[in-house]
Amino acid sequence: MKTTISVIKADIGSLAGHHVVHPDTMAAASKVLAEAKSQSLLIDYYITHVGDDLELIMTHTRGELDTKVHETAWNAFKEAAKVAKELGLYAAGQDLLSDSFSGNVRGLGPGVAEIEVEERPSEPIAIFMADKTEPGAFNLPLYKMFADPFNTPGLVIDPTMHNGFKFEVLDVYQGEAVVLNAPQELYDLLALIGTPSRYVIRRIYRSEDNLLGAVVSIERLNLIAGKYVGKDDPVTIVRLQHGLPALGEALEAFTLPHLVPGWMRGSHYGPLIPVSQRDARATRFDGPPRLIGLGFNVKNGKLVGPSDLFDDPAFDEVRRLANTITDYMRRHGPFMPHRLEPTEMEYTTLPIILEKLRSRFKKESDVYKVKESIYSKEKSGPSGD
Ligand code: 13P
Ligand code: 13P
Ligand code: MG
Ligand code: MG
Ligand code: MG
Ligand code: MG
């Protein structure tokens, strides 16, 4: 039996701004998934949130991109959005970009990460979910997990991992993917994924046997909608242990609160702060960009767990550093590189401002003429002298 783990997420509206999912919307989504479970469409499910993003973690045997599973998720979001509207929550229905469902949720707004696995005798997984950032935010930690022996000693000392991993990297602008081998093509890989707004790690396979080790949700809402409608707060599913990164190696990759785009108005760089489920609320400057991690064992499709992976004093120093970086970045105010470059901003006021000022821009040569006339007036002094 093959088990599929589908994590489908969407922002359907939130309490007091882009802050936190309301429990009543989670209850509405839960009702839909419970019904699907009672009909044996789903084996199991777990609903959670990070900030204003509602996360549906589902297991079944129907494979990736299954119409019924996706329709269930879509209906859960619709029901949750209905409650969000009734409660007057902010940005109700934010990520539901279409009025009707057509086959699967790809391209309709929600983010999707799915992995079909032949369950190992023990199938440990970690699901990392972030708010106020975008899919490329996982490039750096996934690189560390699956390609950096300073993070993951298993790459050196576990014979199954020693042959490395294959990274499937998507160019989100061209809609083309390339597979690169680590460690053989490490520098080519880094040349691409170092531009995380464009080149996003989508899947990682173990080189020895092509076992799928990790998947990332890769929707870019701005590319779908043609304009920026919100950063695509991402999810990644990582399989663990026994020839894959150990749980602790996966978590070690998040000990650097690296700078990611998103945060306030989807237009600023800030540190990705790993927090417990309890602290998965966007607060300061609508952030800082937040990450939660849940650990499960999957057994016959059942989700055993979760364990709240960052609910741990061992991550206090990471959070302290993230807060220091937050202070430092914030002091740049509206200046880059705290603010994103214009093409990556969620707001597109710049063309309007440029249009307004159009007639007041002078050619450089004209500017000199203006300067010269001021200068010659100054030299001749006030008239009458
Ligand atoms: P065990 O010896 O408990 O199997 O742990 C191995 C491991 O992966 C530790 O990181
Ligand atoms: P979300 O993408 O999480 O909805 O955040 C939008 C925003 O503008 C936060 O300031
Ligand atoms: Mg929102
Ligand atoms: Mg969000
Ligand atoms: Mg969003
Ligand atoms: Mg967002």
C-alpha cells in the first residue's frame, strides 16, 4: 500500500489583521475533513495553522493531485472562508482566487505539498510550515539538510546518504525545472538556489535509489493572479532517518534565522524565526516571518503525533538572534535592503508615484542649466548692487 501525505494550505481570513487563524474557521474546515474521513476518502488528518495560514495535513491512498482529495480541501477552505466572512475576519477568502473548483487546487490559490510513499517499517516525517514568506525560504535550510555535511554528518557517515541527493529546482518565472546532483554539482546548484525568488527547490531525491525525501509547496500567488495578492506562505514535508536526515539534522538547518522576503505587507526582508505552535501568531511588524515544525510517524496512513518540534528551550538562542536581527532590520525603515526591491514587493505603488512626478523629472542637461542660472544669479548678487 502506498500512502500519500497531502498538505494543502490557504489563508482564508484571520483575526485582527494578518495575525492568526480563528478557531471557528479551523472547526469549520475540520468538519469537512471529518466527513471525508468517515467516507474513507481520507485515512487521517490533522489541522493546524501558522499565523493566518490554515494548514490541512491529510493522508490517503489516492496519490498526488487527486481530484477528490483536492476538492475536499477546497470545500474545507470554502466553509472556513464562509465563517471568516460571518465573523468579519480580515481578508476573508484571501487565497481563494477562483469561484469554482476545477480538477485540483493548483493555480486556484492554495499551496500544495504532496508526497506518495511506500511506508517504511517506521516512517518519521517533519512538516515545516511558514507564514509571511515564500517557497524559496526553504532553499537554504533544505540545502543544509540534504547537502551540507557541516549540518548533516549523515552525509559523511551514513553509507546510504553518502552518494548524495538530487535536487529538482523550479524556475518559477519560466515554469521549467532542472535536476542537479549534490555533491557533484554543488556549485551549479548554489548558483541557482541562491536566487530563491526565482529558483525554488521543489523535490529532493536520494541519489542511491531515487527515494523521494522532501517536497515543497511552490505556488507563487503573484504569478498565478498576474498581480501580487499575497506571499505564498510555504510548506515542506521532509522524510527522516534511516538513510535520510535524522530529525535533529533537519531541525539543525533552522538554527540560522536567515533573511527571507515577506513580513510586513509582503514587502520586507526579515529573519525566519522558529516558534512553537503556541507562538505561531504574526505580531511584530506582522511577523517576523514565522516557522513551525510538527513531527509525525505515519503508520498505515495514520498520523501518529504530532510533536511540536520548536517548542524547546534549545531554540531560545536562535529566537534571541532572530529578535536582534529584527531590531536591526527594522531600523532601516523604508530603505532597501530591508524593503524588497520593487519587482518583489507585494504593493506596486511605485509606477503611480513615478507617473505623478513624471512632469517634474528634468533631463540631466536641463538640471545643469537650472543650476547654472542659479549660480550666475548668486555671482552677480542681488539686483541694484
Ligand atoms: P538511534 O541510535 O537512536 O537509532 O539514533 C540514530 C540517529 O539518527 C541519531 O541522530
Ligand atoms: P499574508 O500573506 O500572511 O496574508 O500577509 C500579508 C500582509 O500584508 C502582512 O503584512
Ligand atoms: Mg493574510
Ligand atoms: Mg500568511
Ligand atoms: Mg498568504
Ligand atoms: Mg503571506
